[in-house]
Amino acid sequence: MPPKFKFTKEEIIESAFTIVRCKGWNALSTRSLAAELGTSSRPIYSFFNSIKELEEEIVKKAVDSLHAYMILKRTGNPWHDHGIGYVLFAMEEKSLFRSITDEAHITLFKKYGDAIWDALTESLSNYAPFQGLTSDQIYRIQMHRWLFAHGLAFSASNPPPETWTPDNIVAVMQSGSQAIYTGLLDQFRSST
């Protein structure tokens, strides 16, 4: 009969997530996680074959947190709110944002981030400014804005002191989103 452990898989994921959230990937090891849980590393390996398997669960949980930031209503404009949430997540969850977008984890971020992209795109199916546009045009607008938001997110997660506040992130994201939308809309109209 296999031994019973006093921790669940979810508790191990939560503890590992907290370590990465506070200190980044470099702080996560089976030893640091076991210390956090007050146990040996044996329960960890009972639920995960490798630390990479655990890292995937952490990325998945982080992407879920990012999604929650992105769907929070802030301005009344859901498309702007998505971008603002992305940047605020990077600013407020610096270690977590850097951890899920680093070279070693970017593939997992894309894997789980694609589900966010699809959900957010679906949530904008009745978004008035996108009405009358083709799916390709909407994709181009969203892609340009995502590139803008991602750059702003990196800046907000690594800022010089007192560079970014939530208020100026909202203002920059709103004006940048509008500029991208208007510029590409003009381009679409001139090419028809």
C-alpha cells in the first residue's frame, strides 16, 4: 500500500507557485519547496515525475492569474481593459510575469496563453468597434496591440523608479490602443 502524504498535489502547486511568485524560478527547488511545506522531497516526487512537470503547473496557474487581471473591468471598454490588465499584471506581479515569459518557459506561456487569446477574442465578438471588420483585420489589430501591450508590460515590470503608475498605464494603453485601431482601420479602408 503506497504511503499517505499530508499534502495534496494542489497544495504542492500552491506552495511552489508562491515561491516563484515571490522570488522567481531560481528560488524553486525540491529542497526549497520541501522546506516551505515542512517535509522531505518525497511527497513532491510522488505527485510529479520531475521539476519540469511542476513548473508547467505553475505556468498554468500564473496564466490563469493573468487572465483574471485581463478580464477585470476597469474602463468600461473591454478591449482596453484586456491590455491594461496585461500590463498591470506585469507591474504588480513582476517575478511571476518575468518567470512565465523567460526563455525557458515562453513555450508553456504560449501554450496556455493561446487559450486566453481565444477566450478574449470570443468575448469581443460583439465589440462595436470591431463590427464590420473581417476576422483577419480583427486579428491584425489585436496582434499589433498585443505587441504594444507586451512591450509596455516589460517596461512596467522593469521600470526605473517612479516611472509607471496604474493611472498612467491606463492612459498610455487607452491612447495606444486607439492609435493602433485608428491607424489600421485607415489602412484597411485605403486598401479597399
